[in-house]
Amino acid sequence: MQDRGLETKSVEEAVGGALNNLTSVPGNGKSAFVIYGEPQSGKTEMMICLTAKLLDEGHKIIIHLMNDSVDLLAQNLVRFSTSGLSPAPMEAGEAIKKGLFDREAVIFCKKNGKNLKGLLDAIRSARENGQAVESLVVIDDEADFASPNSKVNSGGKTPINEYIDSLIGQDGIYIGVTATPARLNLNHTFDNKPEHWVRFPPHSKYTGQDVFFPEDLAAKVEFRRVWLPGGGTQDEARSAIIRFCVTVAHLNKGKKGNAVGNYAMLFHTSGKKAKHAVDTATIESLIQDLRSTTGPVFKALAKEAFDTARKLFPKDSSNELAKYVVKNISRSVSIVLNSTRDRRALTGSATTPSSPFTFYVGGNVVSRGVTFDNLLSMFFTRDVSNKLQQDTYIQRARMFGSRGNYLRQFELSIPQYLYNDWQRCFVFHRLSLKSIENQLEAPAWVGDKRIAVAAPSSIDQTKVQVEKGEMSFLLFDWDPALDVIASAAPHAIDTLKKMQAIVGETALPTYLIEYLSRFDGKDKLAIHTSLPIAGYGPEILDPIARRQGFLGGNSLQPKLFPKAEHHVRIVRNPSNKARVFFKIKDSTFAVPTP
């Protein structure tokens, strides 16, 4: 990485944290933990370095698991192979044919029952034949997808979960890698513990949720955001394609030969293959109309390209940009990425644009793990009829990554209501991750009536409190001055800062104050005076903890704060111990119990 001029600090931090975890495992026992970071933040490079370090430390068999996609498999095999890693990585089928598991090997396996069972059977057979299969490490990419046990509440195990558990065995190592670790925590997947999780921070050139989904919806964004009032009609799609083509023309103006950039536009409108065919037809139709160079439809499109160029790039020659589009549109490529193509072809370059105008259409396959180089435009209309699943929608943010060179020209076309929901997913996600980084007693995963934290079937109902709807922090000694501060300015962020000065960071963390700062001085924020409790048993009074929570109904003081949506209130017991509670109106907090 250093030879290529890439930053290594983030990678070193994550790899170092992982190795520290392994050295703390007593004896040769089983170990399971998670490395979590941001979507599209370079985790493949991190996993390459982690694999090399694990081999250096004496671990012989490194098994990389990934989603059931040959495009993703090919992409990872190419990246690992070109990194210079030794031994060279191989696909599970090749490892099974060789049958040699008593020496160093880096094996890639898709997360499907057939591949996992085949690899597991081969390893068992090798052991039965006298091979010493030792120091096995499973690195699970997109670990929260397919690996958790969705039968956890019925007492059974899903096949993939069971196969992976068998691979790990009694003394193996499991390292889950993901940007959305909630499901792994709420499912207690492979008995991983959040106190052992390792954060993989983004590199300095990363553009992620702060850029694309700022906490303040009214904030000006650094990219081109286009609302789709029609929800993504064919006309809206055709206009988005024209804007993409004109933007490519702007970026490539005056360039020749290898200097000409190839760029990509992604259509993500549905998980259904029939809709993918419709999207592809829209793209191909427009390309053919522009290639015709005659007729009223061509003239209308050429004029739209000219008008779009004049609007987007007034300092450029609109005529030259429009000419570039018409001249080069024949070099367009459209690629459908779904399960049909998945079974048909394997190519490591599928997600690297091969022409100035490269169009991708897909659904579930493009939602996880696949990185699109030079992604310049995203047409996103995929909605759900009920709740958005937070982890799924966070993973669908394929525009995250290193977009700095052309960020101002990047376009996200999306219905405004869907963008607002998507933004709230990230706000809740950020708040939840901060609870991990601040080493609270347990992470608190935030959702609401529109956004689900994770699939309900994967949440271990015996060990997770979902209905309480509150986040709480560490106990502290009660001080009556806190009520004086709260009553003086119940809508001011400065009030929370003054309270924090008394109770400390662990009792009222800075990240919560920063999260609430957007509501400073507004009646959406209510900072209550303390709530004394009595009449409960010691199991509730001593820890100030109750499954149903404490904030609800009259305890939210609706007459005093009728418009409040974000509530902060101290709850204190007769022994003058106290705890800060935070509640978002109509939200849910999923909190694993010890």
C-alpha cells in the first residue's frame, strides 16, 4: 500500500486491534469478534493486510467468506492475487481438488450451502486422513449477511450459520467484517462480544455519510442531488442519463488516449429481474435514439443534451459537450448484475467501467460488497412498502468511497421522501456506533416506526430488549444542582454541557450532545428535571434499569413540552444514585442484555 502511495494508518489500526484481540485469547480456545467500518471504505485492502499478518503470525489456513456472487468472488480474487500475497489465493473448488489443508492456504468461499458444505467435508476428510489442519481463521466479509442465525428464536440453525460454526470449530478464529454490525450483536452470532470489536476508521480521502447524508437535512451538499417527484418515471430516468453523459463529456473535454476517463452510472430501482429488464430497455432505447443522428426524437435528445450542458457547465461550450455525447454514445456499455448473470459469467472486471458511458443495472447483487470504480451517477428509487431495514439500506450506499476527484459532479437522483428516510437510517446508525466507541454497558441500536434495526427473525428475543425505546448511560451520584441547570434552559445544548461538567463523560457522553446540537434552542428538544422513582424492588431501583423503560406518558411531561421529539431526563433512586436517559419519540432501541 505504501509503495502505491496509499494511506496505511487506518489499516494498521484495524489490523493491530485484531491481533491484540487474538493475543488476549486464553490458550487455543475459540475466538470471535467483529471489525466494523464505513461502507466502501477500503476494507478489501485491510483484509489483504490482515491476511498477510495472520500468515506471518503462524496461522496456516485463512478462509475468506463472501456473499453468493461470482462478481464479488472474482473482484476479491483479482485484488488479493495482484497484491503479491503468498500463498496465492484460490477458490474453494480448487482447494477441495488439491485436498491439502496441512499447509498455508488462502481460500475464498461463497456463502452458500453447497460451497460451504463441500469445503467443510474436504477439511474433515483431510483430518481423517491424518493431515494436521491447524490454526484455521475464518474472515467473513459482509458478516451480517447470511451468516447470522435467523432461526435463533425457534431453537434451530440456518444451514449457512451451522456450516460456518462447524468451520470455526472449538479452537478456530472468526473475524466478521462489516459496515453494519447491529445484526451480529443482536443475534449473538458465533458468541461475538462487542467489547472485543475493532473499529476500522476511514481514510482521509473517504467520502461517506457526512458528505452524502449530513445530519442537518437543510445543509448544502457537495454533490448534485436531484429529486424525482415522479418517483423515478421513464422520463426522469432518461433525463438522468442525459445529465450523466453530459457530465462525462465535461470531465473528458480536451482529453485524448489513456487520459480519457471511463465512468459508471448505476440504476438501483428494484430487486426484481423483470424491473431490471425495464431499466435496461430504457437505457438501450435512449442510446439507440442518440445513435440514430436523425429524426425528431434524436433532435429532442440532442437539444436536451445542449440545454443540460448549458445549465450544468455554463463555462464550457454547450455545443462541444453535446457533440461529445452524440459522437461517443456508440461506445456505451450496459451491464445487468443480478442472479441470472451471476450464474452465467465470471469476470473480475465487470465493475470496472470499460467505456466512457458504462451503465449498471441491478438489485440485491449490487447491494453488498461490490465496488463500482468511477461511479459518477446513481439513480436510486428502491423503496419498501413497510419498514426500511437499516443495515440493508446503509449497504446500498454504493456512492460512498473515494469520490473526491469528481465529487462535485457526482449525481444522486432519488425521491425526496426516500432520501429523508435513508438519511435517518444513517443518523440512527451513527448514534448506535458511538455507543460502542464510548464503551457503554451495551450498544443501543436505534430505529423507529419506518426504520427497522435488523430483520426481526435475527434478533435473539431472549437476550435483547427491543421495546424500551430508551438509551441510558452509566450511574453517577445525584447532585440537586442538576435540576436547577435543567429548569433554567430546557431547550439549550449548553444545558447538557453544564450537566456533563458535573456528571462526567461516561454518564452524559459528548456524542449524544453533538447529536442533539442540531435542535439547540428548539422546542423539539426537552431537557427535563429529574424523575425520582420509588416503589420498585431492588432489582430495578439499584441499577435504575427496567425492561419497559422509565420515559413514557406523563414522565415525558407532554403538557410542558408538547412539541418535543428528543427527551433527556435523569432518573434517580432513593439512594441518590442517578442515570441519564435519552428517548426519541416513536423510536425503538434494541439493547442486548448481558
